[in-house]
Amino acid sequence: MSNRAPAHQYSEHQHGDSRHGHHSEPSGSRPLVIAVALTIGYALVELIGGLWSGSLALLADCGHMVTDAAALVFSLAANKVAQRPASEKHSFGLARAEVIAAFVNSLALLAVVVWLVIEGIGRIRNPHPVNGGAVFVIAALGLIVNLGVAWVLSRHRQNLNMRAALLHVLGDLLGSVGALVAGAVIYFTGYTVVDPLLSMLVSGLILRSTLGILKESTLVLLDSVPAEVEFQEVGNALACLEGVRSVHDLHIWSMVPGRHAVSAHLLVERIERWPQILLEARQLLTRDFGIDHVTLQPEWLRVRPSGETIAVRELR
């Protein structure tokens, strides 16, 4: 690299060596364990009840519960994995395992949605008998279970992982209310077509949450820039630090959802200021962009006897 780089110049290339930021402390996993147990337990009740009563709405809500149970399991896995240190074989740890599981689970749930829609259309054309009273009772039980899970998680709303899980559970409440309405309508009016109609509505909820998980897991597996982080803004912010001439080889990615990492080369004016620049860069990235795993490599300027300014890279 020759010639002096202009102040605050920013360009994109490949990545460099490692300097690691500090890992955040994981929260307790007990609330998530309770939530997973209650959610999966009731999903089994809905599966059995849906097959026994002939209610597609219950089976659809069961699918929705399985979707959110999977989300809770992934949150629990992230919580557990976060407590395990990296090893010589897995220098980043095993956090990506939950992302792979989320991706595979999303594909399976898309198949469930397709089945529910096809079955729903078939039942609209040829209505099946449905035990409305049984559907109402089971859906009411589901509403109680979802309220209980929401209460458990709401006591830990200060944790981002818990808040995300709480949002999934609140979505389950809609499915339980839908099945409750279907049971009541069928019991009092005998209008069984409402069952497949509501099942298709719940299928839409499953599809929405499944596509969200599928998109997020795919982006993580592709090492994409996190949606909430502006790539150019990060580069410009680093380039504007005092003593930094330019930034290149910048890469930003998510190790797991919510855990972001950055690597870059920084061309600095005086290498003796590097410890202070590194400290300021880490504080900036954590405070303004939520990036706590920081890998930065310094390069510095040196003047040859001829007067030409060149950049010298740190080699290790």
C-alpha cells in the first residue's frame, strides 16, 4: 500500500487478525425451561384432542404451539451454549448449532402449513363432523397455559432473550382464542366450516413466524450483515475515531441472533496510540451498534528517507 491515505477514508475488502471483545453474561434458564415444558406439554394435548375431536383448528394451533415451542427451545439452547466456553476444536463455541436447528425446523414447519391449507380447503368443500364442546374445553385449557407461560416470562423482561420468547407466546394466545371461538360456534350453531376457516387463519400465523425464523437463520448461516446494523455507518464511525486515517477489510456478521461480531484493519497515524484507539473503538461498537465481539488489526504510517509515506501492517 503506497501513498498516504486521505483522512477518514473508508473502503471494503477482506478480513484480518483477532482481538476479541468480552462476552455478555447469560441469564438464568429456569424460566425458559418452564415455558418449554408447558408449551410442548400442551401441544401434545392439542394434537391428541384435535385428532379425537376432528378439529383442524386444534391441529393448526398445535402446529403454532410447536413453532413457538421450537423458538423457546432455541432460546434455551442459546442460553445454555452461552455458558459453555470455546474450545480448541470450536474456537467460536457451538452457538451455530441452534441456528442450524432453527433452519431445519422452519423447513419442516412450511410443510405443516401446506398440509393445513390443503386439508382446510378440502374440509370447506366436504365438511367433517367436529366435537365443538371438546374443542372449546381444550382451547380454554390452552389459553390458561399460554397465560401462565406469558406470566413466567414477563417476570424476566429485562433480558432480550426472554422478551423475544414472550412475543412468541403472546402469538400463541391468538391461536388459542381462535380455537376457542371455533369450538363455541360449532357447539352452539353446528356450523363446522368455521373450524377449517380458523385453522387456515392460524396457518397464516405459523407461516409468518416460520418465514421470520427461516430468514433470520439463513442470514446468520450466510454470515450476512445483521439487519439492525448499517455496514457503512460502522465503517464511517471507525474512520472518524481520532488518530484513524482509514478503515478497510471490514466484515460484520452474527455468530448467533443477537450476538454480532466485527473485524477490520485500521490505518492509524501513530502506532503508540493504538491501545487508546482500540479501547475507544470497542466502546463505540458496543454502545452505538450492539457489537461486542471485536477483531481489529492496526496498520501504521512510516516515512521513508525519500519522503514517501507508506503503511506498515502489524504481522503475527
